Amino acid sequence: MTDSSSMSVDPGSPGIEDSVPAPPADGALTRREVYERGRRQRGFAIAAASTIITLVALVVLVPRAPRWAQVRRSFFDADVLRESFPDLLRAFWLDVQIFAWSLPLIFVLSLLVAIARNSRSPALFPLRALSVVFTDVFRGVPVILTIYLIGFGVPGLIPSREWSNPLIWGTVALVLSYSAYTSEVFRAGIESVHESQRAAARSLGMSSNQTMSSIVLPQAMRRVVPPLMNSLVSLQKDVALVSLIGPVEVLRRAEIQKSLAANFTPYVGAAIIFLALTIPFTRLADYLLKRERRRTGATAIV
């Protein structure tokens, strides 16, 4: 028998070291990175081409519609838009004010409701039941109907004219409706924190309040930022519904301008103002959602 230790290896034959791929040099891309970059480039090219085709189709086909001339005069009159736009901007300031003072109230109330629903003490059962009823009622009733009921119903119970301001009760209706929705977002974030986090806090001797404020809530708040941004965008649009009970904000001002000019272009102007504010918020929400996905390791599969 031939001793295996005395067997010679042909210098020209591939050895074990040759079968292992060499690590990429500094700055070089791996095959996987090259493939992913190519796929992203192809996807971008396809998206750009489809977008261009769609825009060209709209530009070419819409003006060929039989009644496009009448629609353009009724909705896209440049002179009417130029005359009404300053008044619309001034009226929009009231929307911004309602949004500014409603937002912190919604945040506080919805967070309290979510904490109440997640409380585990038997003594707090009435508070949990009340929070469930609050959420079910104000999520089940449309926002516009809540504004009508509170805006016209509550002032009738109060003899003082100072407290009959529709801005007050329109804000109350918005806060109640959006707190019911936002509290569920907070509750989902709180329940997404693993039970082991609470167990670890208890093992360190922390109380329930300390666990909630120091362990659970910080993690939950970070996870619910993207959906909260979506609620913020919806609130900015629904602020215009307060005009239904009297305040002259941008939607009511657009209606007045429409009546004066006998033209619907002021509505388009109001839509442009809302888009100028909501689109940046929407893009910010998308960015925060993508960042959260990268942080948690969740990736989209195409």
C-alpha cells in the first residue's frame, strides 16, 4: 500500500484553497450587490417609462374629450384662480389654527385611552370598560356626523353665548373622533412590545407604572410613528369639516368664491393648498415607514 502522506499533489491542479472564492477587494461589489443594483436600475427604468407613457396619454387624450372646453372653463379658469387664491390662503390660516390646537389634545387623550385599555389591575376594570365604549362609539360614528351632533347639540344645552362658539365644539368633535382612532394605534404599539420586556422589568423590582413609562412606552412610540403620521395627514384634511357648523375656513371661503364667480375653480385652489401641505407629510410618513422596516430587518420582496 502507498503511504498517503507520500502522495504528491500536482501544482497545476486546483486545490482546496482555490475552490474558496476570494473576498472582494476594497470598494469592489459582490455578485449579489451587482445583481440587486441591476434590478433596482431596471425597476427604476420601467417605472419612469410607465410614468412618462401615462402622462403623455393624459396630456394627449384629456383635451380630446368632447366637453373638455366647458370643464376647463368651469374648473381651471386662471383668472378666477388668481383672484380667489389670496382669500383662500387667508382662510386656510384658520384650518392651521384648528389643526395646531387639536393635535396635542388628540395625542394626550388617545394615549390615556390606550393605556387604560392595556391596564391589568382588576380595580381599573371600569376604566377599561369606559375606554372600550369610547373607542367603539367614536370609531363607529362618521366624523362628519360627530361634528354635526356635537356642534349643533351641545351649544343648545349651554345658555352662555361665549361657549356657543362653533370653533370650540368643532374642535371637540375632531378630538373625540381622532382620539378613538389614534388610541388603537397606540394600543397596537403597546401590545407589540414582547411580554418578556415586562417580565424583565418585574424581575428588577420595577412597578407597573415604571414598566409602562420606562420600558413599554418608549418602544411602542418608536414603532407607531409612521401610522401616526398618516393620522396627522388625515386630520389636516378633515379640519375642513368644521366649516359645516359655521366657521369660515378655506372650504367655506371656496364655496363663497364659487358663488360669486359662478365657477368651480376656487375649489381647485383649495385643493392645491391642501396638497401643498399634505404631500410633504405623506412623503415624511413613507420615509419613516421605510426607516422602521430597515431598522427591524423587514424587506420587501418583489
